[in-house]
Amino acid sequence: MDALGIARLTEAQRVALRLFMERKTAKQIALELGITPKAVELRLKGAREALGVASSAEAARILAAAEQNPTFRETLGGLTEVAVSQPFGLDPAIESGTGGDETARDRPVLSEARVAFTHQPGRWQAGIGWPLPTGGNERNGLSLGARLLWPFLAICGIGLSIGMLVICGSLLSIAGIAIEHALR
Amino acid sequence: MWHVILFNILMLAASVYALGWGGAPERIFVVLSVLALYASIHVHHENFLKLDVGLFLVDLALFCALFLLSIFSTRFWPIWMTALQGLCVLSHVVMLVPLPEEGFGYAVLEQVWAWPMEMLLIVATFRHRQRLAWTGTDRPWTLSFMRSVRPNRG
């Protein structure tokens, strides 16, 4: 694992990669962070260059693997200070989306990564979806219809479950009394 | 009365945690629940021996507010809070059914849902902190115009 490369990543690039790992598009990441999609793209580009990989998906996977590895995190802690003057840092104007090269602006955003994640469900779930943080969907991406429907389905589910428990408890109590009488 | 003391401690702990460390939806829930509690204390006079219309209206208002929160929030927990509050509203229909010791049953059914709601608030705030630590951001609302000046921390 390229510890030096990861140490070179700026915090902004890491945040972009983490959100990218949640299968968000540049537009969604931009909305989340309150920056432009172009700035997101440039952060991902900087991350790719720092890690020496061709795709943002690969960069995101490398960072995720590194951050899940405690030994690597310790090594990274030492290296981060060394890499403060990292050569892959972006110009602040570019980072904020006010500048940057035309090539990056015109390129289809994150297309290579979309291909890498096409086998997984998107953030905005098809159908009604589950009202739970499942499948990497940490945030609620349910449609308006699902949001309107789920509270009532949950009321029915919880109500029926508790009702069943009360009925079962009552039946067991009755059965217990009956058995006690039978044994006397 | 031990359960009242225990619930007050739980509510205080959950509210302080959510107000101090939670995002916008968690804080709004705390404000709503405190307002509902305050209103409940003022409108409740019936000792659960017959349908308490004032309490029913307070519960219904909180249900509607939570329903709106579940529509606009990027969190999952408001859906479950709304469901639990919905059950609280439905508990008032118990008074329409002739049951022995209806006062006790009504009181229990009307109040029991607050326990899982406070526990859920603690879990929700904890998960909000986890998301902040992991991604550095936790957008609170589905609509961009509802963002505050510091949108990414909400």
C-alpha cells in the first residue's frame, strides 16, 4: 500500500474520496460539500495523481483500505507531517472551483468509477426501498412516495408485532393456568 | 414513581446529547419534544379515565411535525419516530373500547412510546457524529434551500 501517496492526500481530497466510496456522483458530492462539481472533480484528480492510479474508484478503494487498517493508520500519522508540502496540492482557486484547466472541466465526471460500481445499488433507491441505513446508504435517499408511505407501514408493523406479542403472552398465560389446573 | 424519574433522566441525557452534538434534525426533534411535553403538562387534566382531547391534539400535532421532518430530512430515524408517535396517537382510540382498568391501559399506551423515541434520539445523534467523523460532512435536509450558513456540519 502506498503510504506516502496517501499521506500526500489533502483532507479535502480524502473527504471527496470517502463520499465517492459511498457511490455518490460528483454532482451529489458537490451538493453535499457546498462546492461545484468541477471542484470535486479536481479534488479527485489530485487524489488520483497523489496515489498514482488511473481511476477514482481505485483511489477511493486504496484510501478506504488504508483507513480500515490500524497499523497503516499509525504509519500514515507519521508520514502526514512529512508530506505537508506535497507536490500534488491544488491551487486554492482551482479547489474552490473558480479556476482550473479546461480538460478537467470538459471531461465526463467520474465515468470510470460509475462503471466500477454499476453492480451496486445507487443512493436513490429504486422502488420503495428500506427506511434503514443498509447497503452503504448512510443517508436517506428514499423517494417522496416512500417517505410518505413508510411511517404508516411502520405503524402497522410495530402495532401488529406488539399486538401479536400481547396475544401470545395472554394465550401462554391462559395455557399456564389450564395446565396448572389439570395437574391438580 | 421510579419510572418517571428514570424517564426524565433519559430524556434529559438524550436532549443534552442531541442539542450539543446532533445535527439540525436532531436539535429540531428536541425542541419539538420539549414543546410537546410542556403542552401535555398544561392540557392534561383527565387522569386517563376518559379520552383526553387536549393530549390527543398535542400528540397529533407532534405526529404531523415529525412527519414533515421525515419528509425533508436526510436521516432515516424521523420515519421511525413518526411511526412511534403515530402509535401514541392511535393509543387514544383505546378509550373508545370498553376495557377493564382502562385508565391504566390508556396511560401506559399513551406514554410507553416516548421511551424508544428517546433511545432512538441517542442512537441518531451518535450516528450523526460517526458520519461527521468519517466524511467530514452530514447534510441534514433533502432540499438545498433549507441549508443553513454552515450546511455541511448539520
